[in-house]
Amino acid sequence: MGNGLHGLLIDAGISATCIRKYLKNMDIPIQSIMGVLITHNHIDHIRGLEQLTRKDNIPVFTTGKVRTSILTPKKKISPSGIREIPLMQKFQLAGFDIEAFPVYHDAPETIGFHICAGDKKITIATDLGHICQTAARYIRAANLLVIESNYDEEMLVNGKYPYFLKARIQSDHGHLGNHQTSSFLADILNDNLSNICLAHLSKNNNTPEMVLQTLQETFSERGIILNGEQKISILNRNMPTEMISLSE
């Protein structure tokens, strides 16, 4: 995300090579990236972090617990490159006001981010087993929301994953299923929420078609009709999404 002058990365779950390539394809200089905001230590969120910090000298921002969990002997990341931020307290970076908030996931600590530029607000919550009141408060305030819709419940139950993994995914510290996410969105939908981006789809237990179908069915059952100005996007696992602008 960026403001035309500077940009931020939220996590670095793909290789640094791919990140550089995708930024170049969008005419975004790597030098304009002022920091990487890290949500937690799972590899699909920090895969490219080592190279981004060592080769590109991009600073990392996350909480103390996440910082500690990232700084392992296997990761050659300089401790000085990871800057500790507080929970639920604003800090400024690259022209944005940023707040980290806690979410429930099976990592030493997992956070979401609420990012403001003027009166535009973005909330990102991509790994959480349920939506607590704290997370819900930040999500409700968003103009653009990135939230996970990780698995289709039937696909997961009937799939090939072992029982312990299915239980982990379905737990309150796992991931959100399509029906969970859709029901929550139906509860909080408002005219200020202009963009809903459904993310972190499971490769084996979900499809973009299932996500959209569940959302449409849930909205229809609730009698919800979109106002025509709200945009719903299903984010691709492997490719960048088209640029979304919140400017007037």
C-alpha cells in the first residue's frame, strides 16, 4: 500500500525476488518502500523478509513478541532491523498513522493492522480463528477491509487433511471459514466500507467461486443489497491484485 510517494508492505510471505518483480511491474521503486509490517512468524508471512532486510535494507515493524519469534538462528535477520511497536497505540510511518491490534491465531502473537491516511482507513486481518471485540472495532472502522476467508467448511471436513489439522484450522486460534467471514461482514456492512478484499484462501480447501457464492448467499438470506459503490474482491494467492484507490 502507498500514498504516491512512499509505500509499505504488509508481510513478506513470498520470496524477495518475486516482491521486487511485482513492484517493478507496477512501476513502484523498491526504494520507496519505507517498511514491512509483520503480522506473525509463520513462514507464509515472512518468507522474503531476510533478503528484504539484508539486501534492500528495509526496516521491519512488529510487536515485541513477534520480533522475538522471528529472530531465530535459522533466520539471518539483524535484530537492529526489526523495530518494536506497541499494541493499540498509533505510530507514524511514511505518512500513515498505524495501529497494531491483537487477533487470535496459533502463533506466539498475531496482529492485524489499522492504517489511516487522512480520513481514509484500511484494516488488515488475514489470520484469525475468530473475531474478538477488539478486532471487530478496528474492522468496523475500515473503508477498505482485507480479511481472510480461508476455507470452505464442507471442503475442509470432507478433505484429506488429518483430523488434528482440521481441528487446528477450525479452532478459535485457527482460521476463518467462508460462512464465518460472510456472516460477520453481513453484520458490520455499512456505507463507509467501500472495498472488501477476501484473502488468504486455502489452496486445498477453498476456491474463489466458493467464497463469492457463500458471501452472496449470506447477503441474500439477510436481505442485504449492496449500494452499487461497494467493491468486493477475491485476492489471488499467487498474483498481485489490481491497484485499489481510495482517493476521491
